[in-house]
Amino acid sequence: MRSDILIVGGGLAGLTAGIHLAQLGFEVTLLEKQVFPNHKVCGEYISNEVRPYLDSLGVGIDTFQPSEISEFLLTTPAGQPLQTSLPLGGFGLSRFTLDQALADQARKSGVRIIQDQVTSWQLVNDRFEVTTLQDKAYEAPLLIAAYGKRSALDKQLPKSPWMAIKGHYQLDFPSNLIALNTFSGGYCGISKVEKERVNACYLVQTEVFKPYRTPEEFQQQVMSKNPFLKDFFARAQPLFEKSLTISQISFAAKPAVENHVLRCGDTAGLIHPLCGNGMAMAIHSARLAVEAITSYRQHGNRSQLESQYSKAWHRKFNSRLRAGRLVQHVLQQPRLTAALARLAPNVPGLVSFIIRQTHGELIPPAYVHQYS
């Protein structure tokens, strides 16, 4: 089966790129191994920087009545709080709802979505040949890899000491607040999504978690040493039968382009979840790929396409990733976290400045008619 563009992975980056490219007139085939919709391990907070762009693609966020988040709370392992306003704000929406909305809009825009698992690809005579678990073959001159944090397709990623665990809960929690709560070996983000659900997702070092049999035991024995988390888990009613987990989360540097494949979203680089901007970055990377591919359609130069995308990706995200690594280092040091909590009230704008280093500006709407 032939297309103009093949996309491997139906997460935020893959679906957003597919929608935009299809609306520009490209014939797009997207391969995703899972059925829509499904829950994913994710913080489910999205910076407002992507809102105008999604709206312009026909994905009206307001339709789903997300939580509107404007306040940020940091708590140290001892429970010392630090609260500030978010410079741009954001919204809370579950991946279950958002991915389904994107998939629906992708199909409406003309994207061919196929449920199958890609096993390999190769570039032959300037066309990608992709094979799948169901022994199907697909061809296209361009390939976007957007399969997420880690995959069997990533054969060279080193082992990672990080794992993540997520659950949805019923609890009276402020709709306008995202709370980042540190504990020994990790940190937990808590915020509301749609339908009054509260999402709690935490990242923890695997060696710290290993001695405990279940997430619930770990929450009681380790995380609850933070008074904020102790109160949360004592009152929260779980809505999942069991917590979702994912291991081997790698924050290692990755190329934006590899073997002529454009990499988007977490496939190209993962910012530490504590920065609360991974979902926005995934959506923004799709926009950058679309812009490079549009230029390629006009000029037909693969080298120029790859160079444009790689430079744009690094220009937009390198500083955010560096800032994320620095913030992660500080928040994993209890003394540094406590010092930040003490210092910030005496330095107006300090926390807002740090937050801005991991976030971007508003992404403009997609003016599809300019290229149709």
C-alpha cells in the first residue's frame, strides 16, 4: 500500500502530524498497534501554548470540558509548600479522551489509520518500505517515527533507572491547581482532568521502588512521608482496578532525524515529567515536522528537509530539555528543594522564571488554506 507519508505511532505527535498533513492534501497512513482509546501513563497536564494550534486543526479542547489550570504547587519531601501562578496556564485532559478526539479528527481529515505493529523499515530507492507484525507492507517517500517513550524499534537506548506509575482517583481537589510533590527517589504530579477525575502520576527510581510489592505499598511506606501525599492517598478513591506502570523511561539524548526518518514527540526526546510540558512538546514537534515536509513538497530536497527539521527541533527544545535536567537534579536533592522553597518567597518571579524555561510561547494556528 502506497502513501505520501507513513507515520509510525498514534500518540499525540503522530496523530497531530497526521491531521495537519492530511488537511494540507497529503495522503497519510498511520500505523498504531493499540486500539483507540486507552489510558496511558502520563501527567495529563498540557500547556496552553498548543491550544490555538489544536483548535485550528478542528480539535476543539473546550468541547471536552477540561480542567483549567492556573496555579502551581510544589511540596518538599517534608511537606513544605511553595505555590505560584503559572505564566501561561494549561488544561487537564486525559489521554483516553484526547487521543480518541485526535484519532476521530484524523479519520475525518482523511488519515488512513491501521491497527498493526511495525516490525521494521528500510529506505530503498528513495522510498521507505515498512513491514508489520501482520506481514503487511507499506511504502512512502517520507516516514515519521512517533511511537513514544520507548519501543522495540529503539534498539540502542541504554537501560534507564526510571519507572512511572499512574492512577485516576475520585477526590475533592482544586480544578485550577497542578501539584508537584517530591519524595525520596521521585516526584508525583497531581491535577484534575475532565469529569472531575484526579490524575496522579509519579516517576520513581526503579531501585527505590523494587523492595515494595505494589504501588499501594510504596505509596504508604515511602510517598506518604510527604504530608501532602499522605493526605491525598488517605482520602483518594482509586478509579482504576490497578495502577498503570511503565518502566525503562529514558531521558537520554536522541537524534531528531535518524537514517532519514523524522522523529517526533517522545521518540525524539523526553523532557522530565516534573516540568509538565511533554505533551505540549509532542504536539509542537508535529507542527515542526509538518512545516519541514511542506517545504520539501515545494523543493523536493530530502537533505534540506532533514536539516530544516533537525535545526528547528533543536532550536525549540534543546534549552527546555537542559532546563528540565537541571530542575530534576534540584528536586531530587531534598536540601536543595527545601532551600528553593525558602528562597522563592523572597525573590518575586523566581519560580515563574524557572517554569518559563521549560515552556514555550503560543503556537500560532495552522493556516491550512495557504498550502492547499
